[in-house]
Amino acid sequence: MIKNYLKIAFKVLLRRKFFTFISLFGISFTLVVLMVVAALFDHVFAPFPPETRLDRTLNIYWAAASNKGEVHQFTGPGFAMLDRYARGLPHVEKFAIHSIPTSAISYKNGAQISSYLKTTEGDFWDIFNFNFLEGGPYSVDDVTRGNFVAVINEATRNKFFGNESALGKTIIADDQRFRVVGVVENVPIFRVTPFADIWVPITTSKTDNYRKEMLGLQMGTLLARSRTDFPAIKEEYRSRLARVKLEERGNENDTVTGCPETLFETFSRLLAGSVQNSVLKPPSGRLLAVLLILMILFMVLPTINLVNINVSRIRERASEIGVRKAFGATSRTLVGQFVTENLVLTLLGGLVGFVLSPVILQLLTGSGLIKYAHFQMNYRIFFTGLVIALFFGVFSGVYPAWKMSRLHPVEALRGRSL
């Protein structure tokens, strides 16, 4: 029976080629847009090297100083805050303090080279899984001794040394000379936490003033033993901040808030404007719901158009429906046939979308709009596209099929429709 449904479906699609083209275009265009958006979100929030253990990773991105409930300073945490109150948290396997990437200027043969420089502790390299093309990371001992060593990315190596090996050679960044000990693959700029062009020990900073800062330009990354430990880690950090000595805050009426979170949780909190709250659960569920609603709303228009086209097709086939019902075809059988036909149409549109999406992603990668971005299809994006295609097929086929099933055989044979 399914085989017959498929044969009928293809013949029906070829009968009105213009309607079929409009339907396929609407489905494939919508699918391509949604899959590209899904790829962007996937490459920001999903596990990718060097962030391969996001299921166990929390980051302290922000800190806020409030006075009587009003936030008067919102920034990153300082080294002093992270060192005193985030280090040694229970259930944490590894912890590292590292800076927000800052601009560093270098010169090569008179040409200016701009790079993003990040200072880190030694355990930073144990938390993230960078793919080393040459050498390896600097050690905890290098950080303790303040050795002027650096790990650079592939793009920086090419700018300074061309196709030659960079190991053991020196680069000058931010008016300091560093010896290259490792070269890693480029990290896309939307991997907010590990991103940089050059990584150097935090102890090579020009001054030690950063060690005294409660609020500053640092961030902390924690690798938990298990995801189930997240609530306990967050609660302990919150309780530690509540015990910050008043003189350390600079104002006896100030309170300091912050929370170890995933990037998605912090992003949700920022959009919701709830950064001043010390609530352990950010509104990430609401953000996810909003994103899903927006995706569904974006699909509504092409779905409605597809419904209207399907209704028109049913009206053209009223006589055929009447004959089939007169010979005993049940409404359930006819509904199954029309839903199958619609699924064939949407899956064909989905196939076009699946072919075009990698092409668009490749063009987006090659455009250089997003620094070091390398977009490609994966099972998560494919599954998202498949769900969208099935949504089109089922949702846009149910109403026309239901309407068709209500046709009376006599009225249908007369060419009338509901």
C-alpha cells in the first residue's frame, strides 16, 4: 500500500509543476535558514574542540557590585575574587584563572600584526583539549616562575613564520618577547572562553596589580567531577561571596554577586536582565522556550502557504476522492494517502535544503565574517533539519487530509468540495 501511495504522490507532484516548485522552494528556503541558524547556535554552545567537556565545565564570567539592590558596577571578576573564593571549591577537579583576550600589537618586517592575547594559569591546558600542531602547552611551573613562553594559533604562526616551524622561536607581543613552545589549531572567536591568538602565563603580566583586583578582566573555569555537582558548586560559591569582608568590597553597603555558569546560562541571564540576582537557576529554560517559539513562528508562513496549496490540490481531486470512497475507501485510508503525499513533498524539499545548507555554511566559513569559524554539518544539525522537515510534512498535511475525509461521495463525484 505504501508503495502505491508513493507512486501516486510522485504523479501528483508532476501534475502541477508550478505549485510543486513553490512548495519545494518554500520548504527548502525555510529549512536552509533554520539549519544555518541552528549551526550558529550549535557552534557556540555545543561541545567542540577545545571545549569537549562542556558537560562538566562551569565558567565565572561576571561579577556585580550592588548597593541596596542597585547594580553600580558590572564587569568580569578580578583575580583576587577568583583566587580567594572560587579556588578550592568542593567537587571541582580542575580550576584555572585566565584573562579576557586583549589586543596585542606586534611588528613583522615593518608590518603591524594585531592579535588577541590571553593570560592563563597552567591548569588552563588541562581543562581544555586543544589540538596541538606543534609542541605542547606551557606548564604550571612555567607559570609559577613567570617564564616568558607562549602558545600561538596556526594563523599567528603563519603571520610570523610562514610555513616554517615556530617552536623555539620568539615573538614580540604587547612589547614583551615570548618563546613559542606550542602551536594549536585556530579557535573560533565565538568559543568565548578559550579563544585567543596568543596564550601566555598570567604571571608575565607587566604589573602585579591584577592580583589585588576584586572586579576586573579575568574569568575562572571549573571542571567539575560530574554534572550532578553543579548545584553544590554554585551554592558554595554564592555562600563564599556572601562572606566577603566589607573592607574588601570598598563600601560597607556593597554586596557582590556572581555565579559559576555555562555560557548559555550566562547568555540567558544577560538577556533577562537578571545579572544582579544571586538566584542559582538562571532563566535558560525561558530563553530556550523563546528560541523554539521564534523558530515555530518562522515556519508558520511557509506552512500556511503549503496548507493552502494542499487544499487546492484536494479540490482538484474531488472526483477521484468520490470514486475511491464509493468503492469503500475509508477516511483513514485517504488521510494516510494524502499525508504520505505531503511527506514526500516535504522530504524532497528537505533534501534540497540538506544539499544547500552545507554549501551556505562553507560560504559563511570562507567569508571570514566570523574569525576562525569553520562551519560544517553534524548529527545535531541534521537531526534539527529532519525534525523541521517532518514538522512541515505532518502539520501542513493533517488539516487538508482531515478536510478531504469529510467529503461525501456523492458531492465529491459531482466535483464539489468543502
